[in-house]
Amino acid sequence: MGTIVGGFVLPHEPGLFFTPREAAKPELLEVHGAYDKVRDRIGELGATTVIVVGADHYVLFGPQCLPNFLIGVGDVTGPYERFPGIGQDEIPNNRELARHILDHGRANGFDWAAAKSLRVDHSVGLPARICALPNPSVTGVIPVYLASGVEPLIPIRRAYELGGAIRAAVEASGTDERVVVIGSGGISHWVGMSRMGDHNEAFDRMVLDCVVRGDPAPLLALSDTEIVHQAGNGGLEIRNLVCAMGAMPGRTGDLIAYHDQPDWVAGLGFAEIHAAA
Amino acid sequence: MSSEAVEVALYDLGVKREARTGFASDPDAFLARYALAPEEAAMIREFDVAGLQARNVSPLLTMGFWMMNHPGKSRTDYLDQLRAAGQ
């Protein structure tokens, strides 16, 4: 039986990674320190597989086909974007577990879309390369994409339920995998909108507080209109965080860091969700 | 003639090198491949991202289109246009 041994929420703002670390200002180094903390905790948890829940930014999937939720079951490469010092070649997948999650979901009311070959973007590729794969215990990263950036959006409650489906599938697997689930998304940010660069720290901290308390209810009660009003179109990505919460229902956690700088597009929140109730 | 066709054109211009090359060399010929209304084609040709957003085109696409195709490729210029239009 597989076990979900931990969860994390973290941002994936690409602008953070265009600056080489050796040239980074102190505030950026603090953000990198938060990623390092997640990386180290994944190692301490002895994770063997990391599931990264990300958002397409209208790059991977075009208007011709927009999956509600998708899992990569075959070869994976990326990230699509070039960042100094970050590879773009193969990301090892746990194909067996990914296929099991797909099959288990489809047998239980979650009709996954599947990618047999997937070049991921920064939302999955950065956490995979920075936080997951540096740990020798991690032998596979399973990419999951939710429709959390492009209309039509997955309902936020469905994102939470999907996290539960991931958990059920992991626990029904015949392997001894130790699985970490990462919800990858910025909190408040206005991507491509005139308010790009604004943040709403109060909203961001409310979201992180829900994650830390293990209470999804206030987030599930938000309408998309409210989210866009308070946190921009990028705020819709909280679905990814909610999905990770759904994989660890009722579990509490700890805030790792929150950063909010004018130069950055998003409010950057990091938190761990503990497996123990 | 739909916002969907606009999104297809902008998506292609954001992620496909051959689309960008075609648009740069002959915008009208490139845009004729899509089911665009004349005013929609004009907004794309003229980088009217504020007008496109006013027609409910995804900001993800308008920004990607601008950053990958506009001669200046400046995010500041992009935002200036949106803000000048009161978006």
C-alpha cells in the first residue's frame, strides 16, 4: 500500500529563476531558502515519488483541447521555459503509479485525461527539478495539471475532490511508495492584466492560514468572481493548493514562508502539510 | 468570426515559431488562415491587447502574444497600453 507522507504548497513564479542564484539579492535568496526547505523536508520524509499539481498557462494546451484535469503517464520532459542552471531534459516519471492513479480514478468517477508524452511548463518543472529530484530517495515525479489558469476552469470543489481521488489511488496501490503531493501555484497575481505586479497580502495569508489549519471550507466557498476580484486571474491557481489539501484531508501544517515584493508577479506562499492528523 | 478564433491565432503566435515567422513577414496572409472578423484581425495586427481583452480574450494569451511578437517585447509597454485603456 502506498502512503502519502506529506504535502506542500509553493509558488512557481518563473521570474524568480531567471536570475542566477549567485547574483540574487537578499530577498530573492530568502525565497530560494524556502524552496530549499521544501527540498530538504521531502528528503527527510523519505519520499520516493512526488506528485506535482500545476496549472497550464495557455502554453501546453491550446483552445482546441483544454483538459479539466490531466495526468502524465508516460515520458516527461521540461520545463518548457529556459532558466539558468535548470535542465530541460527528461524528468523521471513513476509510470506505474501514474497509470494506477488514472485507472483507479476512472473506476471511481474521476475521468482523468492522460498525456502519454508531456513537456511540462514551469509550474510542474520547477518544483520537480528544484525540490523533488535533488533528493536521492525520489525516483519519480508525476505531473498533474488542473484547469486552474484557463477557462473553462475546474470547479474548486472538484479540485479538492480530485486530491481525495489521488489519495485513494495511492492507498489502493500495491506498492510501498512514499508519496509527497505538491500544490504549485502563486496566490494573488494578475497575469497579463493591467494590475500585474499587485499583490493582496491579506488574501494570500488567508489562503495560507486555511492550508495550515487544514480547513478548506473558506476556499471552497469562494466564487471565481470573488477570487479574480481579490487575487487576480492568477489567484484562480489556488485550486492547485486546494487539490493538495484534498489529498491530505483535515491535516494541519506549518507556514514555511511568505514573500511579497513589488518586483515579483505573485504573492509567494510556502507551507507544509503534515501527514499525521 | 469569434473570440475562439482569436484565441487560436494568439495561441499559435505565442508558442509556434513558424506562426511568428509568418506573422512577421506577412501579417494579413497569416491572419487569413483563421476565422477572424476584420476588426479582430486588425486588433491582432495592431497589437491592440486592450481591445482584445475587452473582447474577453485571455490575458495569458495577450501577454504571450505581445512578449513573443511585439517589436519591443516590453512588459512595461504592454501594461502601459492596458492601463491607458482603463483596463
